[in-house]
Amino acid sequence: MTDPECVHPFSWELLGNLEVGRPSLGPLMRVETYRLMQFTLREVLEKHYGTTVADSMLYEAGYLSGKHFYDQLIGPVADLHIFTKRLGQALRDMGIGILAIEEASLIDGRFVVTVSEDLDCSGLPSQDSAICTYDEGFIAALLESYNGRPFVVREVDCWASGARTCRFVATACEV
């Protein structure tokens, strides 16, 4: 259900028709342009609401994005192998990153996934902490959309904190 105060609720149609709207530039842009929007938005959120709330909002936005991404580009799909194959291809095709599944247990409700060449952080200078909060929400929604169980996802390795790939641990919530 849409929040009655939400003036601009997201829908896939908001991404627009790029063939019509960008006939010369097309769908591609430089990564720096995306990061310019992401990191300035993060700073404004942190200034107004603090880092904890900003991270929560970015996680929630990533989750919303992941739900729509699954609905439009991946699912529905029942087989784990097909899900991971479609997801990996979609992430690569859209230039988001290169997916690898290190662990996948539907019974235990635990996944460990890596995203190399991650759109959000690969190539950034080292910082004190992982920064891919949006990706955590995105992955949580993808796994829930596929599996039907809610997941909590935490980044345990990040390019920005010195690793050379982003690693996420996903744990199913008790229902």
C-alpha cells in the first residue's frame, strides 16, 4: 500500500523510455554520475537524520529496488540455480556487478554472496567501514522475492573497507 503522503511512489515506468528520451546518449552513463547522486544523497540524509537513520533509509530504498528488480527482470522462478543464473546475468547486463554465490542453504536460510566490481564502491579509497547499505536491502528483497521468507543482509567485506570484493551474509528471519 502506498503512503498517502508519498507524492512520488516508485513504479518501474518511472525509469522511462530511454530510446525516446535519450536517443543520442542511450542508457549508459559513467559510474561517477551514479556515485555523485548516491554519496551526496547519503550525506544529506546523514546531516538531517544521523547515520543510523540514513543507513536504515538506504537499506529500505535498496529493498524497494530489489523487489521491483526481481519482479521485472528475474522472477517468478522456483529453482535456485535458475534464480542465481538470471540474477547474475541481470546484474552483469546492467553493470551493477559480478555475482558469485559462496554459500546457499535454503534449509538453513543462509546465503553468502559476493559482488565484484560493485557499482557502489569498487575503486573507492579505503574508509573505516563498509558502505553498501543500499545493496544489503537490495539483496534482502531479491532473496525474499525468490524464497518467500524475509532475510536480513549484512555486508561483511567491502572494497571501501579494504576488501577487493563485497561480501554479504544473508540470514532468513524466523517467521
